[in-house]
Amino acid sequence: MAKSPKISASHEPGGLIVHISGLLPSLSPAEQRVARLVVADPADAARRTITDLATAAETSEATVIRFCRSVGMDGYPQLRIRLAAEAARRVEPPDARVVGGDIPPGADLAQIIATIAFNDARAVEETAEQLDPAVCEQVVEAIGNAGRIDVYGAGASGFVASDFQQKLHRIGRTAFYFPDVHTALTSAALLGRGDVAVGISHTGTTSDVIEVLEQARGRGAVTVALTNFPRSPITEVADFVLTTAARETTYRSGAMASRLAQLTVVDCLFVGVAARNRARTKKALEVTAEAVQSHRVGSGRRRA
């Protein structure tokens, strides 16, 4: 199977703001200040002259130009045009209680609920918009033809990795997830050609996941990275890169929107694999559902 090229910096089907957000960690500190202003209010940034934007970001005009080139723009005029177009298509919160990406001190529970619901839904929608169907198809093909699939993740991404493994296992795919890095490394060392290793890391900087994915790649397995940042270190050890579009918020450590965005990608891959052989999938789901039916309350069959 031919391997696809990684997602390029200029590939931005989900919109310029999603693209810039994904590149933010790879920018210089001064460029990051420009990026945060642009992401926070695209319409305001589009109205500013290059001097105004540089002043607001406490940097130089030369840095703004470097920022433009870093995100794939030819220069500041093109950036302003793209930002104006982005602002025009930007979906505003339908609920007046939504207070923005960051939940401020003093927000009541109604505001918290509305804001989390809006941000979570936006993360799922923007993730779906920027997913590359061609890359997804190649990953689905690799997983569908794999003799064995290992899925790796740590922390909140570990929950997503476990979910993906369970889904694949339930339709008859030989899949494993090991939360312990030593066990994951020994498993990766036994992979070979025809196998697939999937590493999930929101930041793309989790050393445990990167190390295991690198081990798998060294053994000849096809490697897949799922991350929010297309220039993060994990992409260097991946044959295929899939990205999410979850934005940072005050309570990012809770891994809320990022986890939902990852699950969206995982579900797309799972259904893609399952649909390759509908009859086999249907039979596997029926058999596995029947196996646990007696453990459901009200199933009509009581355990002794």
C-alpha cells in the first residue's frame, strides 16, 4: 500500500483560524502573540493595518510578516483578505449565555453549561471540517488489512485509545491497548510489516506515545498519529497524520473538547473499517451483544 504524504502546513480545509490554532505551538513567542490576536477576533485583526497589529501584539511589522509566511500566506494583504472571509463565515454562539472560549471567574452554572456545550460542539464540527478524507481512507485501508493493530495514548488520550481498541476488537479486529509504557514498548517491538500502530496525543509532545510509535515504525509497522498540532514531534514518527481542531481554554487540563474531537476521528475510522465488510461486522456486533446480554438488568435472563 502506498503511503500518503503528511498534511502540509498549507492544507486548511477547516478554515484559516483552525489552521493557525494548530500551528501555534510551532511559532516563535512573538509570532504566537500575533496568532492569539488573530484567532481571538479575526474581524478585528482584518481591520487593522500591519502597524496596528504589530503594536497590539507588542512586536514588529517584520514579525507579522514572518507570521504570515509561517501560516502559509504570501504576505499581510493576503492574510487580511482571508481573515475578513473567515470572520464572515464564523458561526456566532446562538445562546447569549455563552461567554467565549475561556470561562471567567464569577460565571454561573448556566453560563458554564452553555459555553461548554458550544465549545464542544464547535470542536467536533471543526474537526470534521478539516479532516482529510483521502488520508482517512488510507488509514482505514491500512487498519482493515492489518494483521494486528496497537493503539497508544496516555492520560485523557489513553481513554480514547482504549475506546478505539474496544471498538475494533468488537468487530473482530485483533487490536491491543496497553496503558503501561513498558508493556506498550514490548508490544510495539513485536509488530512488523502489515501491522498498524496508532498514537494519540492532543499536544503531540507526549514522550511515551512518541517513543512507542517510533519503536513500531522501526519494526516496519504503518504508523498513524492523531494530534491537534500538525507540526508537533509525534508527526515525525508517523506515516499518516490526522488532526483534531480543539481550542485551548481555561480548563484545558480537564481535556474536555480535545477528547470529544479525538473520539470524532476515532469513530470515523471505526465506521470506515466496519463498513468495509458489513456482513462480518453485523455478525460480530450481534455475537458480542448476545455475549453480554445476560449482564443487563431486565434482559429476561437472570444470573444464578
